[in-house]
Amino acid sequence: MIEVILADGDRIEYALKTFKRKMQKSGILKELRQRRHYVKPSAARALKAAAARRRSRRKSRGTPE
């Protein structure tokens, strides 16, 4: 469970920003979106392979060393 503890003088905007950052970091929303629809195992493997290809392509186009 994600908690944001506020002091008496803290602003609500700060609390919301902190909460959103913690949600993003924990990956809860990403998992929720993935579980919204069933994906066949073969389709999941294809998606995972495509993501790996994208990462590899992006990494190879990175800064020359």
C-alpha cells in the first residue's frame, strides 16, 4: 500500500505529485492495464520480443562512444 504522509503545513499539490510519482515507480497502474484484458501466451511472447527489438534498436542508435 502506498502512503503519503503530510505535515500540517504541506500543500495538497505536493501530496498529489508525490503520490503519482510513487504510483508510477511501483508499477501498479501498468500492471492494472496489462490485466484489463487477457493476452494469450503466444501473443505475450510476441509483444515481449517486439519490445526487446525496440530496446535493442534504440540502444544501438544511442550516443557513439
